[in-house]
Amino acid sequence: MEGTHTDIPDTSGSAKPPQLSDVAAIAQVSVGLASRVLRGDSTLRARPETRERVLNAAALLQYTPHRSAQALRGQSTGTFGLVVHDIGNPIYAEIIKGAQDAASAAGFGLFLADADDISARDAAYQSLVAPGRVDGLLLQAGGYERDEALTSALKSRRPLVLVNSTSPLEVPAVHMDNEAAARLAAAHLLDAGHRDIAFVGGWMGSPTSSARVAGLTSAMREAGLPAPLEFDAGWDMAAGRRAMANIAESAVLPTALLVSNTFVAVGVLTEARLRGIAIPGDLSVIAFHDVWLAEAAYPALTVVSTPLREMGTIAVDALVRLTQGFEVGSTCVTSPGLHIVLRSSTGPPRTRQRQI
């Protein structure tokens, strides 16, 4: 149309054909919506002008759906599976919400499955990957002992995208910048005057924990401080209590803790309270993820707000593309930006050393 201009991806002279994401970008719709328009989904409720934009964009790019993707759609279950280690974890609940919204917008249902059950019982695993169950899978891998084997097994049977996690295996992953998040938390503690900071929680050696420890360590070394102590714990409240018990039984209490998530941090707060350790008077605590539990904790937790819901949304969009036969790479989610949510669990360091 005269007087308008649309940026068209340059595919001339390239072996790579135009992708569905290119069509969606030109039509200014989601990948899932573009897919449903192009396959003539009769259940889709979309404005005529929206459909026309998608069809015009596809014609403009001479876009042709992948043949194997068309075959897959002919046998589609209309369902994705999301596999997590603890469905009741409020952190995963945010990811689930983002994934559910995106799946619904793309015309898919979302089936939740327990990673521990699938890892432990072959019947549960076979049920998940059985023909006619799901078109593709999302996996929240937390660095648990069986996660790499589970990732490999699921990848061999269904299109797979990792969410809020990464893997040494060649699997598309949607994750946050854990190192940057840890550096932000460290800056908050350092600015408050803390010099003796420890890291708590997660499985040491997992990609997530390693990146966070690296961020904290680099920030402390830039401040002329030694590397932080690390207390391996796990990812739940019981892990936080165990870690706090170990810290309390050490010779000298740090002045601040950076904790792997709000779930673990609540365990830390509980054990500290039982041992007469005042938060933040004796010990400041900051954690990752701003979920409802952070504000409900006592004292309310200072946290690094992270893009949990956005990771769920982007992971589903990636899985839609993967099931359509397109190559999908990994994505580090940077929007909305990481930021500190200041509450009651952090303050200046205590003025005298507290002996345990």
C-alpha cells in the first residue's frame, strides 16, 4: 500500500527459507496465532483484518509450511506437557501461568507432570511420551541428579524445550541471566556495607547455581573481598532449614546470605528464628524471585525480581515453532529487567561479631 513501509526479512540468496516467525513479525501477531490462521483452524476467533494480515504476509514472503510439520499437525493432540519437580512450588506456579496463557493463545492445552515421578517410574515416563498424549514438552530442570538423563530421554521422544534452566545437551533453553541477577543482589548487599556474604541453596555444580555463584564471586572480588562461602542445600524449604542449621553451627555467622530462591529462603528464616538469630539484625537475607511467598514471609523477603512468567510464555512460543519443524535456539530472557524489590529481610551489617 502506498505510504506504508514494512520491514521484510531478507531471504534472497540464502538457503534458509522464510520462517513462520517472519510471517508473524510482519503481521504483528504471535507465532501461535499465525500458525492457526495458516492451517485454517476453524476454532480460532480472530478479526478478519488480522487473518488478512497473516495471509498477506505469508504470500509476500512466499512462506510454505514445513512438510513434516504439516504431517505432525495432522496427528496433533493439541496438548503440550510441562514437567516440573514440584507443582506446588510458587516459583513454578509463575512459570506455569505464563506457559498456560501462551499455550491457550496458540490453541494448545497444557498438561502438568511431575519430574521426580517420571524419573523414578518407567510407567509414568512411558505414559507421558505415549503416542497421542502430547505434541511437545517443556522441562524445568533444576540440576537434580537425574535431570540430564531425563532431558536426554524426553528429547529422544518428543520436541523438547527447557524452561528456567539450561543443559550441556543440545536442547533449546529459555532461561534468565542468573549471573547478572546474582551480581545485582551482591551489589545491594555490598552497598549496605556487607563484606561477609555466603551463598545458600540449589545443587552446587548445576548450571543455575554455578552461574549465580559466579556472579556473586565476581562482584565480591571486584570489591576486594574473598570468594563467598557456599552451602549446598537443594531447592525447597527443608533445604533452607538444613543450610541455616549448618551455618548456625559454624564458628562465625556471616552478615548476609544470598539464597537460591524464596522457597529455600523461607526455610532459612524459619530455622534462624528457632535459633534466636534476628533477621536482619544479626543476618540479612536476600533471595531470587518475587513470588507471593516473598511478601508473606516473616520478615518479608527482599528479592531479585526475575522474569518467571515471561520465561513460561517464551518457552511455549519456542515449542510451537519446534513442533512446526523449525530450528529453535536458546533464549536468555532479559525483559522485564531484573530489579531489587526491597522489603524487611535486609539491612546494614551488625556492628559486632556474633559468635555462635
